Amino acid sequence: MQTLREAKCGQTVTVVKITGEGATKRRIMDMGITKGTQIYIRKVAPLGDPVEVTVRGYELSIRKADAEIILVE
């Protein structure tokens, strides 16, 4: 398994698990990123932060720290 941060630009991945705890995990889930959700990686900034993704029909930018706790396949 890999994290969302390790996924390459142009890939579509499926969320397997969110490993964070507390407020961070809740915030990610409130953005629509839950187990089984398909995520398309649109762009990655030159230094890797942030990652722009499409989730449930809308565009979202996620920080590297948040992308590291999202396990995908």
C-alpha cells in the first residue's frame, strides 16, 4: 500500500484507510475523503506541497502532512 503523497500525478486511487487521529482525521473525513472513495491526482506542486486532487466531483488541495496519513491502493 502507498500513501496519497506517494501517488503519481494522473493516477486514480481508492482510499483504503485514514491513519490519523482526532481533529486531523475528522477534518479529512469532512472533506469527503472516506474509505472506498476514488481520488484523482490532478497536480502536484513543484516542491510537493500541496497536492491538488479531485474527490467526489470537486477539486481539493491537500497538504503533504495530511496526504501522508491517507493510505490508498
